[in-house]
Amino acid sequence: MMTLSWGNQTVIVEFVLRGFSSILQLNISLFIMFCIFYILTISGNILIVLLVLCNHALHTPMYFFLVNLSFLEVCYTSNIVPKMLLIIIADQKTISVVGCLAQFYFFGSLAATECLLLAVMSYDRYLAICQPLRYPILMTGSLCFRLAIGSWFCCFFLTAITMVLLCRQNFCGPNEIDHFFCDFAPLIHLSCMDTSLTETVAFATSSAVTLVPFFLITMSYSCILIAILRIPSGTGRKKAFSTCSSHLTVVTVFYGTLIATYLVPSANSSQYLRKGFSLLYTILTPMFNPIIYSLRNRDIHEALKKCLSKKSDFLI
């Protein structure tokens, strides 16, 4: 364990991420499984980005926000999974304090940005269904750009406030983190200083970027549901609901796993359960998002067919 002397205290300069298991056979199976998930996540989200960028018919607000979400998922998983794979297969469990704090910063910022992007996407669906005639006027390209940039900047800035306070903490042991990545709770428990201010600020900022977007999403879909129920024909109701069903599914999965992870008891007996829930929103949700958005989406299907036909014509 690498340490530095700080007055009468020994300050830790690296942590040990315990990961999942010390059983070699289980680690090999986990490595293969997570590696496949990671490849599918990266390829699926990059495919969505390329399809939207290369197809002019998909240059609409909904797909603009979807590109932002897919790009975020690539960054999100790449921040956590490569190090996790090294922990599993190469037994490289150590991570510097600076590296751990950087991982937490990007994890927190990207997770918060996803919350805001999902809220922005729900607002887009609200305008499309509840204000269809005014939608092209209201949801302009400049507004889409401002909403997206605002979501990224706001979350990275708010997380930076917590990071400034967290960087002022001294970590003096033990240096083991019983997790597969650097999360806030295990980090703050290793501090040997007063953490009340850091925890208060972290709670306030995390509540702002999770609960406020969740409230906006709930309000948007309440209005959408009322608007859909007012449509006289069953075909019209089905068509209107299909335009937001994919987004609603992603919101349900993301917030469901997020809430379950941070509401389970913090006792040692539940640590494996916490890791399992963490896997859902760090690996499985980003992998399934491209599938959910493209499964019943005719525009994505048509764009993929055009892309494949152009590739086959080029090969011929």
C-alpha cells in the first residue's frame, strides 16, 4: 500500500478495488461476459450515432438528442468497464487516488447528464404529441443545441463542486474499496477528515440533477397520457404512444436501477446486491438502450437498410 506522511497521519495515495471475486474460474467467466457486453454497448451506440449522422432523414430533434445519449453511453461505460476488466482478469486492483477521483468525477457527471438528457427528450416528446402544429416552431435547431449543451455543462459543473470538496479530503486508511469502480459513498467512508460539508453538497447537487429531471419527466408524460387518451381513434392513440414508448422504457429502466441501487441497505450483507444493481445501470442499461430505440423504430430500420444496401453496392 503506497502512503505519504502528512503530519501525524499516513495519507493513502492509491486504493484497491476489490471487484467481484478472487476465484479464478469465476473471474474468467465474468471477464468474457463483461467483455462481450462492452463490445455490444460500444458498437450499438456508435452504430446509432453513425446512422443518424449519415442519414439526412434522421436530422430531427428526437434523433439529435438520441445521438447525445448514445455518445454519452460510450463515454459512460468506457470510464468504468476497461478498468473493471483489468481488475477481473489481470488482477490490477490498485488505482491511484487521482485516478479514482477522476473516475468518480466522470461517472457522476455523465450519470447526471443522462438524467437531464432524458428530461429534455421527454420535453421533446411532449411538444411533438401535445403541440404537434407548433412543434417545428418551438423545437428549433438552436434550442436543441442549447438544451443539449446546457445539460452537459450544468452536470459537469455541479459535479465539479463536489469534486473540489472531495479533493480536499485526506484518505488515511483502510485503502480497500469493496466495489468495481470509485463511487462517492465508499470514497467518503475512507476519509479521515470531517465530511459533513462534502456530503451535504453532494446530496444537494445529486438531488438537483436526479429528482428535478424525474419530476419534469413525470409531468411531461402525464400531459402526454392525457393527450393520447383524448385521441378518438385507436390507431391514432397507438401511433402517438409508439413515438414515446422507447424513451419511456429507457427512463423506467434507468431510474428503476438507479433508485434500487441507492435505496438498498448499506449493510455488508447487501454489498453483492449493490454491485449487481450497479452493473445494471453501468453496463446493461447502456447496452440495451440502442436495442430499445431501434427495435420498433421504422426510421432506424430504413436508415440501416440504406446503409447496408450502399455497402453491398460498393462491394459489388
